[in-house]
Amino acid sequence: MKTSRMSFLAGALLLWLSPTIAVAGWWWSDPDPADTPPPANRVISQRVSYATWYSVPPNSLARQRAPANELTAAHNRLPLHSLVRVTNLSNNKSVFVRITDRGVPKSKAEIDLCKDAAKELEMVRSGVVRVRLQVLREDSAAKSGSGAGAL
């Protein structure tokens, strides 16, 4: 009788503490928001164009360093900090990049990707590939009124 009462009390205590434990991150770990791609229904605009890549990141106009795990790119017309999904049309691989700089104005390519993004798209050897660019809306940008514009 005592053991069943103790297990009941332990179970009740665990249920009572579970919200506290969950909030502290002890019970389970929440997924990293950087690893979760935005839903497809947040696409603002899209177009097909060309992409190149650079091996040494240029001095960013954003005046802040991007996190080490974030893939970055340069684009001439999109607002800085815009989130863009880039899909290589030859192999259908895609990555999410953040616009942190301006690209070369008279280039055939519309977007310049960092080398890590180019590796994920498998375009390092070719240098220039046809891509689909999808500008994605973000809740934080929409709240501040500085959402990404059309391509």
C-alpha cells in the first residue's frame, strides 16, 4: 500500500512540475528555429534567375556579423536581412539564405551566395547556375513594417 501511494505521489509531483521542467528545457528540447524552414505559404515573390558564389565574404553593409551557422548572400534590390529560399534548378536542392550585402550591379547573376550555400546547392564546380529565388515573409519583419520586397 505504501509503495503504490509513493508512486502516486511521485507521479503527481512529476505532472505538477512538468510545465516548469518543460520551460526550463529539461523535459524535452525545443527545435532550433534556424533549422526549421518557413512554411511555403509565406512566399512573397519568386523568379528564375542565375546565381554565383563568393569564397571570401565581402564587408557586409548590414554592419553586423551573421551567425556562424547562417547562410548569407548578396542581392542588388532586396532589402537587407531578407530571407530567401534559393533552389538549384538542375538538381532541385535548396537552401535558405539571408541577404546581408549588395551584389555586383552588372553581373549576369542576380544573387551571390556564400560558399557554404553553394556547397549545399552543389554549384561550386560550375560557378553559375540557374536558380529559383523565393522571397519569404517573416513575422518579425512584418511587425516592424520592414518586410522584404518583390524581386
